[in-house]
Amino acid sequence: MQSESAQALKVAFVAGVAPGKWFHRWEERFPDVPLASLMVDDADQLSVLRDGRADVAFVRLPVDREREQLHVIPLYEELPVVVAPKGHEIQAFEEIPLAEVEDELFEYDGGPSERLDLVEGGAGLAIMPMSVVRHFNRKDLRYRPVTGMEPYGVGVAWRREDESEHVHEFIGVVRGRGANSSRQASVQRDQAEAAKKRRDDRAASQSKEAKARNEASRAAKAARTGGGRGRASGRRGPSAGGRPGAGKRRGR
């Protein structure tokens, strides 16, 4: 990854995602390639890819990969929880059916921190991924798992048009590929370069052998041509002089 070593890989992630383990692996494997991270609200998880603020983003699923022209790999699922102010009756239960709290939920499209502010202020209850609630760790709020609804999915996304080696290496790290995995971009590049070198070396060797054969063939042909001239000259000598005694007449 020498050609891109001066440029940082930009990675965004939504609240609740803990990308530290992947960042650590990246730094161990590619210490010369800086990594810039950015936490964003769910509402901005795709816009950071569109405007180039991020090369890769850990996003909450689902996302419209066709409309956004993204590659998306699902990674894991998160447990949904209902969040309420301290003292709310949900504290008496281990888990809460969705139907029991639907009437107390409020609509809000802003970030998770502001949503928790509203819950804390008495606006109503909110359902959020458990990881997000734990991330903000509000002491005056309580939460319980919710049954009867699908879990939240988390995935990693990047632009389809982005085929950079940095991005593919990072995706390999996230997917758990080893540094020497044949599916890693740098390994594939090294293998391709090694294969090309073998082809070039083989072609050079074959060219050298062909040149040697051609030179040997020319030398043999030259030797045959020179020898033929010598034999022809030897044959012409006797014919010019005739047979021994041919110019003398026999006496009677």
C-alpha cells in the first residue's frame, strides 16, 4: 500500500458501534496509513459517504443500497430496548412487549443524545438499540428489552465507485481476514506482481534460449556452407587436369 500511504482512511460510525477493535487491528497491520474516525448521528450515516467525509461507514440497517449505490455487508444485530425516566413502571419488568408501550412513544428524527434528553424531560418513551443507551449512560434513565419487534442491524458500507486498496483492506480487517489471506487486496496485489515477475522471467529465459538456438543454427548452417564449397573445389581440380596420361598417345 505504498502509493496511498500519505492519505488517511476516513471511517464514520453511528453511536453505539464500538469500532475500536478494528481500528486497533488496522493500526497494527498498517502503521504507516493513518485512520481518521468520525461519530455521526443515524440521520447522517449515509450523507458522510455521499459527500466524501468518510470512505467507510458503520451504519444501522436497513439502508437502500441500490438508491445510494453502496456496497453493504451486515455485521451483527442489536437488542432493542425501551427507555424511560427513572421511576417509570417499566422498572418492574424484565422485558416489555412492544404493545405495552406503543402509546407512550414519541416521534423524533434527531440524534440519539437529543432523543434521550426528551425522554429525560418527560416527552415520552423511546425505543433504541441497547448499545446506544449504554453509550450515553444517562443516570436518570432506565431501559428494558422490548419483545415483539425486529432487532437493529449494523453493517459496514462504502461507495460502489470506490475501489481503493485502503477501503478493501479495511473491509478485510472488519471481516476478520488475516494479514496473509488471499482475499486481502495487498496480498492479491503482491501475488499479481509475483506472477507477472515469473511470466517476465520465463519470457526472458525463453527469449535467451531461442536466441542461443538461432545462433547455433546459423553457425551450423555457415559451417555446412563453407564445407560444401571446399568439396566442390576439390572435385573441379581433377576434371581440369584430366585423367593421368590423358594427353599422351599410346605408341603402337
